[in-house]
Amino acid sequence: MTTPYDVKIAPDAVRQIKSLQPKHKKMILKLADALSINPRPPGANKVEGMTGLYSEVVNHLRIIYKIEDQEILILLIK
């Protein structure tokens, strides 16, 4: 069994999440929970030229996050 990852959200991403509609906030938080179990799910793409950065699209939102050791940092939602 794998150890869950600790998911953190960068301050800029928190501000972006707060500006979203409630249904989109819920989607982002659901994704964060899923990433804590599997940080490289099907559909996640490595960001070219950037070590450890991944991108995933949920509905029309692109989420950029970084995986380091047992921690995931959500950096950007646009």
C-alpha cells in the first residue's frame, strides 16, 4: 500500500480557487483528494521542460501542480 501524499495549495492558487463558482471549487478539491492517493493519474501530463510539474484539465480548468517526495503543491488554476 502506498503512503498518501500531502497536498498543499500555494497562496496564489488559493486566491484563484476562492474566485471560482462553488461547483468548480468542489471539482478542484475533489481532484486534490484524488491526487493525494495517485499524483500521476491517467490524463495528467508532464509539463515539458519543467522537472516535476504536471498539468491536468478538469472541465475547463487547468491545474498545474508539482510533485516532490511525498508532497504535492498545487501552483496554478486557470
